[in-house]
Amino acid sequence: MSTASVFRIKYLFQKYLDTSCTTEEFNELFELMAKEENLPEIEGLLEKLWADTEMKPDADAEVVHQEVLYNKLLEIVKKEKNVYSFQKRSSKTIIRSVAATIALLICAGLYFLHTRPKPMPMQARVTLSNSVRHVHEIKLADGSVVTLNKNSHLDYPAKFTGKTREVYLTGEAYFDVRHDPLHPFLVHTGQITTRVLGTAFNIKSEGSLIQVTVTRGKVKVSTPKKTLGIVLPNHQISYNEINNQSSIDILNAKTTVLWKETDLVMDHITLKEAAAVLTERYGVKVILDNEKIGSCRFSATFLNTTGLEQVVKVLSHLNNLSYKWSKEGDVTLSGSGCE
């Protein structure tokens, strides 16, 4: 079984347990788990799920765990839009059969878990889940840096081997990839793969929508069936997994990745200093129409996701200024200023 297949199963299995599978993903998971060659990976997922039940072993532990798993998965499946027939069976029957439904298939997998030889250990990998409010920075073995947003998951090898560098993302992350033309960097997100040699870009998956935004370099985005496009700096490609439609838009990429920045704290600084900070942070020019404006001092704090328009509005109010936007997106601050 290929590495891509292994982690595709893990990705779909996690989405299944989170009840966030699309119809296509749900059906794909059924097909993958029904194949004999995928049993080693299924066994690993079962073992983890079994451990997560946190039940103490006893004489009837095997039967009890099977019942817990069956009921847990049955409850999840009922929430899906797909309609499948489920009929409760005895534990003995469940162990000896491989049903067409995923709940019965998983319970049947418990049989293989204890009777088949254990598979050889795979390459050491790290799965990081960021459930805290703040972003988390990860330095990969090749020197690439990944900034993982909250409620996101990244699966990556402890050390890259082979001809490619591959990671698997659920949620949102910003990648600053170290250039290596001999070992392309691949990010698998849902149905799409983003391929680069060395660049910086953001990937966000939310529901059925996946967006790739480039801040530096260029990336190639594709599905297993076709190439969706080559994305350049300040461009964003959006792909809908339900209708398989994609589009590319021009935008200011810096505004898309504001989530990875720290909160904007301006503590008793001048407007001249603030203009330089805003230009660097938002990638637009903040112009002061006279030197006196630059002498004004103020203090303000903004969340890392606050847009430039809101920041400009607050700063103008604090310093009795007016503002005007240009067609290019730059802003000019006007007023009497400070001595």
C-alpha cells in the first residue's frame, strides 16, 4: 500500500469520526476499508480508537469493546446523509463477518487485530493537533516552517526520505518551504495536492471548500484526475469538493494570512511609526499628507485578524484625522496633526 493511500485513509477516517465527511469522502472511505491491502492501516486506527474508549480490561473486555465501538460508529453513521441499512448482530457474528457497512467492517477488523501478524512499523511520523487559541509553529526536518492555525491537524514524517517531501493537512496552515528542486514538497488536503519546490503559501480547508493562497513563489494545485492551476503570488485558488469546481482570484495575500500574526499592539507610538508598521503588516502604503500628522502619539491594540479598514478608522478617530482610499488600495491620512 502506498504512503498516499495510508494517509488518505487516516484523513478520511478522522473526518468520518468528526462527522465532517462529504458524500464523496464517505463513499471513498467505504471503498478503501473494504480492500484487503488496507487492513494493516485499519488495524492501527482500530487500536487507537479502542484505546480512546478508556475502559478497563476484564474477562469480557473484548466483547464490551466491540459493543462500544459498534454503538459509537452506528451513532455517527446515523448523522450522515447517506442511507445504509444496519442490523444489530451478536458480537460473535460481528467478529466473523466483514459487512458492507463501515461500522460492521470496523468491528470485524477487531478480529484481524488479534489474529493476524502485526504489520512492520512504518516510518516514524508526527501528528500535531492544535486545539488552543494561539497558532503553533512547526519546524520540519528539512528546515521548512509550518504555522498551524487553531483547530487544525498536520501529519508529517519525523524525517523526510524518498524523492518527495509529503505532509497531510486538515484545517489551516501557512507553509514557508525550504527550496529543494530535487525533492518537491507536497501538501495533501482533502481531494487536492499542492506541489512546490520552495515557496510560501497558505492552505485553508473548511467544510467542502479548500483555498490555496500564495505569498511568494508559485505552486501547482491538482486533484487525482487533473491539474486545477498554477498559483502565483497574490493569487488564490478555491476548490469546491462537492461540485469539483475551481476558480483563481487576485487579492492581497497578506490579508489572508493575518491569522498567523500576533495581535497588533501600538503602545505610545507616533503615527509615522504606525504607518510603517501597517505598511509592513498589510502590504499597502499608508501615506501622511503632512509631517505634523506623523508627530501624533497614541496607544491602541488590535486582534491579529483585524482588517486594515477597521484599524485606519480607529486611528483616524483617536487622532482627529480623515482618510481616503486610492484605487490601488493605499490610504492617505489627512488632518492638522500635532506639534
